Amino acid sequence: MIAPADARLAAEDPSLPGLGLVLDPEAWAQELAAALPRAGVRGARATYVRYKPGTSCLVAFRVRVGDGEQDVYARALRPSAHDKLAAARRRQEDRSNLGPGGLVLERWAVAVHVFPHDRRLPALARLGDAGHHHVLLERILATAPALAHGELQRLRYNPERRWVGRLTAADGERALVKMAAPARARRALRAASALAEAVPAPAVLGSSARHGITVTRWLDGTPLDALLSATPSAAGAAGRALAGLHGADGAGLRARSAHKAAGSLRAAAEAVGVIAAAPARRAGRLARDLAAQPGSGAVHAVHGDFSADQVLMCDGEAVLLDLDRARRDNPACDLATFVAELELRVVRGTLSRRAAGQAEEALLEAYCDAGGPAVTHGPTLARDVAAALLLRAVEPFRLRERCWPEQVEMLVGAAERAASGGDRARGRLLATG
């Protein structure tokens, strides 16, 4: 049954007749099962949503089939989106584990795309073909032919954005395979090259700009986010590694303007207003206040999306991952993003308030001790933490949390408290209540 908050969204956006359907995994799975009676669909769970009011709503699903799950995503569209609907209809001729590679639920104007047939990642169909992926990888891994013929296992998939897998050769050698839109993949390679001397990173074994594929050597380690509950002090290693990145020259990285940063805050506040009426005015006011405050003026190489799940711990040292958003910016933005992600975990119930506070303090102290250039206390960092929290306020909705309206409001409240907490001591930027 559709959740009341999702039902309200669907009722307020009649231009997308299938919005209520894709926000209701049970009803959507029933429709899919009726459309594909031979596929054996037994249910589905939503893992991610991207919603553009009046235009589209993409929902990623893991569909239960037999003893396993299949990646499928659906896009609720306007009935007048003829080209986009036609593209999904053409996928009916392609093959997948459910039968066709795509279809349209005509009554609802919902386009369905079955893995590996991705609208934005066309080469995924070749990489996702278990019997033929080696043909593509042989060209990319000319110096490692054994890997090219290895077994490819899915690790993460964000439809129309990114696919990540592990490649394992017969002799046990492993590699990490990433596919993204070609432009994004090229940016990541340029950033890795620009920061190579400052940031430990896995060696690139091969890449294809045309297909947006990058293959890097596999690193054995533990993701930092898996350690924080039991060992929050491990965040200190991330602080030291980040200080090294911020000390890099970063020549060739693009810079982000204050105008673009302010636009991102306005967009975040508008997104909150679309999905959650209660904190809408507060989010808008906060975005205006934050945009009016001056930044630190410092410009350094930054990660651009720094959080615990972007850090791999290898023998006590931190390796920073996913540099596709690296740029030149205020270095405090990376610290702020890490702190905001800690708060998001607290709100979602995956990290205790105590552990989050300890991890925050460990990160900031280690960063400062390692000579990081960003200010690690005071109103400037507090402002950046507030901005990072506002930018992530809709994440509970996107991640399909059951109590997402309450969690969105909690994150807006946390952003407000951070914005007024510039006189807090270092390591205490997040509210304790």
C-alpha cells in the first residue's frame, strides 16, 4: 500500500499519472507481473528515487524473481513524452532475465527498463551480458587479458548514473569496474591524474572514454562507514588523507563559483518544498540566509563529495575514492559534507549520536594536526555544515525511508541549528538533541 506522504505527492502532480504507481512497490510489482506473466515476478523493493515535478519520476527497484533479485527501473512520465515512451517500447526487442529489455505500462505512461538496458548507459548492455562482457573488456584490459575473461559481479547500480562491479579472474586477481556517462568518467580520470601525487588511489588498469568505463586495481580494505559505529576514531585517518588532498596543487580542476553554490542551495530548498510542506518556508529562508553569508575565500583542491562511504581503510591508512566531483573550492566544504553525512546516518538510525560526535571530532582534530588549510571551527565551518545538511535534506525521500517526511524535517532542523552554532567548540557542530 502506498504511504500517505507518497499518495499526497501523487495527488498533487496529476501530470504524471503513474507517479502513485511507481511510489508503491507492491502495486508496481503487481502491474509488472501482469505485463510479464512468464517472468515470475514475486515482489519488488524500491531503493532510490529521482523526482522532477511535472516531468518525471525515476524509481530504482530490486525485483524478486525466483530465488534472486533483478535490477529494474521505472520512469513515470507525462503521457505527451512520446519519444521517451517510444524508447522504452523499442527495448521490447532486447533480451533480459525478465524477457524483454523494456516495456511501457501504457495505462500509466510508465517506461520500464530492465537491466542491463539503461537509457543513459548504453554500453551497459554489453558489459552486463555475462557471456560477452569479455569482448568489451579485452580492448580495455589489453595488459591484463586474464582479468578481461574474469567473472563480473554487480556491487552497486544507480540507474542512468553509474554501475560498479567487481571483476575476478580465474587466478583470483580482482579489479574494480566502473561505468558512468562518458563525460563524467572523463572528469574522474582527469581529477585522479591531477591529484595523483597527493591522494593514494588504486592504479588504473584501463579505461574507455567512449563507453565511460574505468577499471582499477582492487584494494583490499574496509569501508570507513562500516567502522564508525564500533570505532568512530577511525575517522581520524580520513582527516589526515583529506589534509593531503587539500594541499595538492589541483591544476586543471574546475572551480565552483559562489553563484553556482547559491543556486544549489535554492534548488535544495525548492526540492524540500515540493516533497514536504511543513519545513518548506524554513528551508527557503535558510537557503537565502546561507547564500548571503560570505565564504572563507580560500580555494584549494577538494574531493567534492566527501563522506565515510568514499573512504577505504587499508592497513590503517585511508584511501579516498570516487574523485569524479573533485574541483577547486573552499576546502571546508569537504569537512562539512562529511559532518552532514554523519547527521544523515543519525537521522536514518544507522549511527548513534555519540558515535557521530566522536567521529566528527576525530576527523577535525586529525585534519587540523595534519596541517589542513580549512578552518576547523567557528561560524565559517558551521555555515558550510548547515549548507551541506540542506543539500541532503531530501535524501530520506530519495532513499525510500519509511518515515521520510519526519526525517526531512529533522535534517532541516539540524541545518538550522548548525547555522546558528558558529560559536560551538571544534568537534561539536552537530546538535546533541
